[in-house]
Amino acid sequence: MFKYEKAHYVIPDVIIDKHGDEFVVRIMDDLLSNIKFNHNYFNKVSSYQEKDANQYLQEKKQDYYWIIRSLNQRQQT
């Protein structure tokens, strides 16, 4: 039996092109700008008086900021 699987392509972080005697470096960070935190939804849900849910939300908010800091650091290096 054969199974069809969609090909998974690797998107590079950096592309280096040679134009004549010069090298041009392009940073492929377009995908990184799509990460967003929905503050309105967070505020609405965290307004409920459920301690465990609020703790979970706070952890996820911290995770979001950690990811953003990590991505920014990666762009700089």
C-alpha cells in the first residue's frame, strides 16, 4: 500500500546570492513578523475569576514574550 504525503520544504534563514564579484545576503525573516499576541482576548479571558486558568494564561503570556525575545536575538546574530 502506498501513502501520499505532502512534501515538507525547508525555508532557509539566510540566502546568499553572488552578483558579479559581490555577495548579497538576504535575511528571510518575513515569517517571523506573523507572530502576534491577542491582548484583547487575553484580557477578556483573564478577567474570569478562575485561579488555575489565570495562572495558565500568565505562563503562556510569558512564553510568548520569551519566544519574541529569542527571535529578536536570533535576527541580531
